[in-house]
Amino acid sequence: MADGSRIQVDLSDQTAIVTGASRGIGKAVALGLASAGAKVALVARSVERLNEVADEIRAAGGEAAVYEGDVTDSDTSTRIVDGVVEAWGKLDILVNNAGITRDTLLPRMSDEDWDEVIAANLRSVFLFTRAAGQAMMRTKRGRIINMSSVSGLMGNPGQANYSASKAGIIGFTQTVARELASRRRAITVNAICPGFIASDMTDALGEPLLEAVKQRVPLQRLGQAEEIADAVLYLSSDSGSYITGQVLTIDGGMTG
């Protein structure tokens, strides 16, 4: 596949799974990995959107597979990881990106609001990391990258559930990085904390609120999904082989 990525990384002969790959950051990550030469398995609930991403990858000469499923289901995570290993022989890269929001202030937050966000954002990371970790231990190599958020670092009013899930990802990442590290294995586990990233959700805020959001960012702009994908590419490459258990914050200086 012709290299359309913004940084020069060679992931030829590598295989990857990206959850939440149908839009936004997940889509940008999937396209970036494919541009660098990786075969990419796309995971989400929306098959129609996933097929559009897969078609874009294939049109550029890459290889992609589509897996529809509920990322909070244990059997689904096992089925997808096993399917990728069976189809492509191994699993090299896992990007846990799937996530949802159910924003409201704590007094109005329902049990369902809490449970759904924790399941989609945190349980899914546990399930896919557990399944992928077993596959990677067999080949003694792998890259696991978990998408957290600045909300997991500093909190955000109306997002007690979301912030808790993203903070949990950080603790989970640092623990699993220690568990999978050894002299005999080259498996790294890291987290990325994006700040305000341009998306369908930010577009829906409207110009006045969007300007107020930008004023909170020292660089005075929203980040781009491709800027997060660049970090994933680096951590996935051989250049990131000595980086594990780390939390990379990409937020335009907002938490700096």
C-alpha cells in the first residue's frame, strides 16, 4: 500500500485490531496503520461504516477485515482475536479505542448511564487485552495501545462515568505493562490521552461553544484525529520498543 501516513513507519507484515474503527480517532488510526503497511481488522457495531473504512483501505492497496460485534462481550473479543490469528497467522498490534459517553451530572446519572460507559470504555479494554495478550505471548511480540482521555487525568463535570472509565484505563495499562514485560517478550502496553479532538461531536457544539472550548487549549485549536494516529504509529513501530507503561497526553497543552 502506498504510504500516505504523515510519519514514516514501516509496519509491513504486521497485523492489527482497532476497536471503534468506524469513525473519528479509530478510523484515523486504522487508515494510518494500513498506510504504514499493516493488515487491519476493523471492529465496531456499525457494519455499514466499517465497510466504508475497509473499502477506503482496499482502494489504496491495503488489506482490511471487518468484524461486527459488541466489544463488551467476552465471547466477541475471543472470537475476533482468534479470527485474526487464524486468517493472518498472528496479532501484532491492538488499539483499544471503542468508547461511548452518557454525560450528565452525578445526581441525575442513572445506574444504566454508569454501567454502559464503564462496560464500553473499560470492560472492553480488559476483554480485548486479555485475549490479545495471550496471542502475543505465543509470538513473544506485540503492541497494545489503549485510548484514555484527559478526562481520566483531570476529571470533567458531567462525566463522572466517562472520567472513571478513562482513569481506569490508565491504571490497567500500567499494571498490564508490568505483567507482559520480560526479557523473553517484546510486548509493550501504553495509553494515549487525547484532549479536545475535532469530531462529529465537537462539530455539533456550535460555534460559540466551540470557541469557548478552544480558549481552554493553549494552542487555541482542536486536535486532529490524525495527530492521535501518528502517536499510535510511533508506539506500534520498532522505534517505540522501549516505551511501555506510559501515558502520552496529546491535548495542545491543556493539562501541561
